[in-house]
Amino acid sequence: MKKIIFSLLFAAALMASCSKSSGPAFVPDCTGAVKSFSADVMPIIQNSCNGCHNNFSNYTDIVSDKSSIRSKIVDGSMPKKSSLTSDQKNSIICWIDNGTPNN
């Protein structure tokens, strides 16, 4: 019985160590020009997100999940296989905070 409990605890610890750790929450800086969906946001989504999230292929798909996208970028849990620069994070978050214009 002890071996089973130990094995389960070890497996849980191993799985937890494989997840991407998130640091402190990102605080966006939305000063400057208004971000464009087509010029600023979509290229980042295509390069950093579409490998796992192929449901983010157009404006409507991205806008429908905007709150989740924003929170996962702020908390650092996405993207899992890479990271975004501060400028990339600002582009996406500020575009969302500006009302997600289709521009």
C-alpha cells in the first residue's frame, strides 16, 4: 500500500514539474499607437499560438476567446512552447483592452 501511495505522489509531482511555471503577472503598457488586429495581433497569434490552437485562425475565433487569451498571457501560462516578448504581450493585451477592433 505504501508503494502505491508513494508511486501516486511521485507521478503527481512529476506531472506538476512538466507544466510551464508562471512568474508574476504581466502589467501591460498601452501607451502609444492603437494596435491593429491584422498588422500587430494576427501575426503573433499565427507564429506563437496556432501550433496548438488551430481554432485561432481568424478574427471571430480570437475575439470569442479574448478574455481567456488575455488572462493566460497576463499570468504567463501561454504560450506553453515558447514565450512572448513584452512588446508582443502589449500588442495583444492592449488590442483586447481597446475593444478588439477589426482593423
